Amino acid sequence: MSKKILVLPGDGIGPEIVAEAVKVLDCLRQDHGLDAELAHGLIGGAAYDACGKPLPDETLRTALESDAVLLGAVGGPAYDALDRPLRPERGLLAIRSEMALFGNLRPAILYPQLAEASALKPEVVSGLDIMIVRELTGGLYFGEPRGIRTLDNGERQGYNTLAYTESEIERIGRLAFETARRRDKRLCSVDKANVLEVTELWREIMTRLAGEYPDVELSHMYVDNAAMQLVRAPKQFDVLVTENMFGDILSDCAAMLTGSIGMLPSASLDRNGRGMYEPIHGSAPDIAGQGVANPLATILSVAMMLRHSLGEPALADRVQAAVGAVLDQCLRTADIHTPDTRRVGTVEMGDAVVAALRAA
Ligand code: NAD
């Protein structure tokens, strides 16, 4: 049966990079037998401009009927002064939560052709291929009670709640073990069990789950050490699993090991494998409309979509190989350009990936 993909370009460079990813999807449909229908919708500032809401009902309804959502990015200075509930980022949080996308997969892969782009020494990062599994709908960002209150002595106090139920931990744990099982079979669970009771429970449940996945080697690491190890010796890791806020911070740190924000895709999955796929970067208002943004993170997000939601791992491999091929051809957008390579714009890069796919 034909798969349904909802395309949400969003704001800033979103429409430019998503247009290139759609070319890749169209090529897969025409030449490689992908059976999928595309629908298009609004989110973020573009949706606010059109109908006064960052997540229109129509967008959410179509997303809930789709197998996968491809998102560009949302936000921009024009929307920063809006009331919080109307801001573009609220639309993004709302669609993640309404679609119950609890599991965020963020690979940090350093293409050998881009080893010079990392701020770390090439020998520390070359060949890097790690996956961070971040819990996305629980923890400190969603815990109640939260707010700013005035104490009896008149002083104001800000407070949030870090809470996880056993089932929430088990759900993300299973996704992480399954992910490790498809890779090098090593899973590191990151917590702060020496200080936080909630992560003591996290550690207990991860340890229990390990009994069901005897082929996966489980280790535990405190989050402060994990941050240090990620920049000291990142290749020691295969898959890391952690709670929402720790994962937010560690995954940005891991992303920068690769030196190129324009290269990194992500997947956010629900319990049934339906997902939303987006580059990890934002809407880059500083370069929007100039035709210079790197579309490869969005194209690699299509590869993740093929693998995780559309059941097409062979096509995912082809898209990744096509990206490798254009890097081998020394084509580079401005963010990854070095003097000995050829600088291209967004459209030329997208066209080159499609040409590499056709040639495959
Ligand atoms: P950003 O990721 O948009 O940009 C950071 C820097 O990286 C900029 O210099 C930008 O030009 C560059 N960059 C980003 N993507 C690039 C690409 N594909 N090719 C080349 N260069 C690229 O982060 P920011 O500037 O902090 O935020 C800008 C806006 O994006 C804000 O409104 C923010 O709220 C929003 N944002 C959205 C998301 C999302 O939609 N998931 C994520 C982060 C930030």
C-alpha cells in the first residue's frame, strides 16, 4: 500500500532545503519503485502568517494520517516577539507531542571526506559513527508542576519537575536496545544516578531490560563524564540513550564533533515506527533566500525516513551512498567548503544527489 508522507517546509531556509529533499523523493518514486504519496502543509511562522496558528488543525490532522513527516525548520526573528503560544517553536513541540514522538534518534557521523571540518583532531573523529537516542516527550521539559512562584518571604522561585514513569523509561530503553542491536551492539545509558532518584530508577530499568537483549552490551555513565568522553574519545561509543534534557545537550555536542551542522539528520519516532524527520539545524535566517544552505541534512533525513518509517532500508542505503558520491566529487556548500573543493549552492547540491541516485 502506498505510504503517505507529509512535507512541512516551515520557515527560513526550510523551503529551500526541503525542495531538494522532495526532488530526491520524486526520483525514488520515479526510478527506484518507492510507492509513496506526498502531501504538503504549513507549520511554524509560515502557518502563523497564513492562519494565525503555528500548528493548524489541518496540518496536525494530515500528520496523524501519515506514515512520516518531513520537516524543514521553524522560527525566525519576525516571530520572536509573539506571545509564547503563537511562536513557531510551539508548533514544533505541539506536533511532536500530539504525534507521541517519544524517541529521538540523532546520528553523529563524520564522513571521511569532511574530517577536516571538525574542530577536533582528525584521528579523534575520523570514522566517527555514533547514535544518540534521546527521550523526547518526558522529563524536565514536560514535568509538572512547573512555573515561577513567589515564596512567603517575597522572593521569586523558578521550578521544574524531572519525572519519569517506569513505562516511559522502558519504552525509550527498548528503542535504544533495538537500535543498538542493528548496529555494533553496544549501548551506553547516560544518567546521574549518584544524585537524582529519577535516574536511579532509569538505571535500574535499563539494567533489567539488558536481560532481554543478551546480544547487546550495556554500560552506564554519569552525564558529566559522558560530556567529557564525547570530546575526549567519542569513538568509544556506539549508541547512547538518555533522558530529554541530557540528550538535548549531549546530542548538540556530538553533532559538533562532525563540524558541520548542515550534514546531520534526525528522526523522532512513535511506538509504531511512524516518525517525523528533520535536519538538526534551525531555520538559519542569516542565509535564508540566498540559495547557499546545505540540503544534505534534510536529504539524509529522507534516508532515515526510508529506514525507520517506510520499510525501505535498501533505498536508504542508496540515498546515503549518493550523498557520499557527491562528497567524493568534491562538491561542497559554503558551510563545508574548503579551498580544494568546488563550492555549490543548495539547488546544485540537490541536483547532484539526484544525478548520483540516477547513476546508481
Ligand atoms: P540555526 O541552526 O538556524 O543556525 C546556526 C548557524 O548554522 C547559522 O550561522 C546558520 O547559517 C548555520 N546553518 C544552519 N543550517 C545550515 C545549513 N543547512 N547550511 C548552512 N548553514 C547552516 O540556529 P539559530 O541561528 O540559533 O536559530 C535560528 C532560528 O531557528 C531560530 O528562530 C530558532 O528558534 C530556530 N530553530 C529551529 C529549530 C527547528 O526547527 N528544529 C532548531 C533550532 C533552531
